[in-house]
Amino acid sequence: MTAYASLAIGSAAHAAVMVYELPFIGTWDGYSTEDTSLTFSGTGYVGMYADGGSEFAALFGLETSNFSRTHAQVGIGGLTGASISSAILSFDILDGDEAGQQSVQVTGYSGTGALGYQWDAPGVSYGDEIFNVAPGSNALDITGLLAASVGAGDDWFNLHLQGLIDQTYIYTYAGNSYSDDRANVRLTVTYETGQPSTVPAPAPLGLLLVGLAGMGILHRRSR
């Protein structure tokens, strides 16, 4: 009779990378609209204005705290049950003030899949992070915000972005003659799925030797 013990010798967990593209998803005609009752579906973003009146705008807007902001959503149903290792929000700033950096507050919260006008970040959220962004390519680590959303079982993860410094403005157009993906907004997620596996493995050496000795005795008696 051979004795066995349960020993973890491998893992069924799989590391993977998911890249979400977040294009401009506004559907109105022209650069902006005052119809803030509109909602938009799919993974992507819309810009918002509030200077002189509430409007949606075709831009990735981070201009001054009271001028433009950005509202985005990502369908994350494919990450259900995953362990998030990292989540990087990246985008290009191609227009606006090139004088220096802008501080941007990023708030993450549970979404519904219907992206609407929301000038202020929601009161109930997974928290917020403040980053410095500048003209060119930017990469913001929002791992904690996304991990909280995935952990809560959300199908949609929403982001609210707003500039905090009045003296600078940085934005990227996404409408008019420009591509809807001109801002190159991406959410790159590294994650693991699955649980460590266990398989039967031989018991400690002492028990193994006892088993072998017993087999030897039986062998001699059979002769």
C-alpha cells in the first residue's frame, strides 16, 4: 500500500494582457451639442464642457478645472474573477497649452454601460488618483481603481477625468476632421485567472521506505 500526501506542484493560473481601445463614442452632428440628455453605449469616452453652459464636446478634455472634462467607460465583463496585476490608462495629448504639466484627477466607479453627461465625479466611487500629465504620451497607473471594480463584479468600469490647475489647459480633439481615435486612449490590463492546482505526490521519505520494506517482506514470503 502506497501512502500519498497532497502537494502543490503547479498552478492553473494564467497570466494575460487585455488592451481596451477607448475611442470617442459621441453620436451627434458637429463638434458639440447642448443636448446633455444623450447617452452613449460601448467602450470609449466623450468630452464635456461647462463654461457658459453644459455641452457634450468631441474632445478628450482636461482643460482647467471649470472648462472641460472627460467621461469614459470600459466593458470589463471579460475580467470577472481575475486578479488584476496592473492597469495603465494611456493617451496622447496633441493640442492645447504646451507650457507645462497639468494635474488631473481620475475617479473610478461602477458604470451601467450608458455613458451620460456627468460634470462632477460621483459621490460614490472606488476613490480617485491625481496624476501629472503633459503634451505627448501619458501613462497613468490606475490599478487600484480597476481592481476594486473587478473585485465588486462590475460589468462596466467608469472613469471621470478633470484638470485641477486653472493656469494650464491640455486636451486632444477627437471630432471634426480628426479621427475618433486620435487621442489614442487605451486601458492596458495585466491579470491572472484560475487558482493554484494540487496533485497527489509521494508522501515523505520515511513513509515511502516503510512501504518499500513491506513490499520486500511480502516478496520473500512468496518465494
